[in-house]
Amino acid sequence: MWLLPTVGGMSKSTQFLTLKQALQRLADQGLTVSDETIRRWSKSGKLPATQLPSGHRRYRIEDIDALVGLGSVEAGPERVA
């Protein structure tokens, strides 16, 4: 888990996850998807991401949890039950 500096009104305690951590958090909540799915959701705006200067993305815990909690994720071919 990462704590990044305040950006665009986010609180200093906003916690971010790496791609691997985001995948694991989704799997822990019963939604198994591929890393490509996470990247596609990020590019399409479905899953907001913060891009680091290195090009790596970080995902807010709240946004990952909202994907499962709100039922806004549509099942796709990469979903494993």
C-alpha cells in the first residue's frame, strides 16, 4: 500500500495500491480479472488511476472497493468464477 502526496484535493491519508495489490483486493472480494482488464478500465475511465513519473499507475483503495460494492463491473470473457 502506498501513501502519495496530496493531489487534486485528495486527503494525505489516501491509500493507493499497485496493479498486483489491486488485483488481489478484487480477488479477495470475489472478482477475479486480468491485469489487462484493470489497465483497460483505467484507460476508459472506469477505474481512476494516478500515474507516477515512472509511468506506473496506482489505484485508490476506495475506487477498487467501489467496483465490487456498487456492482458497476460488467462480466467479461476474462472473468473467472
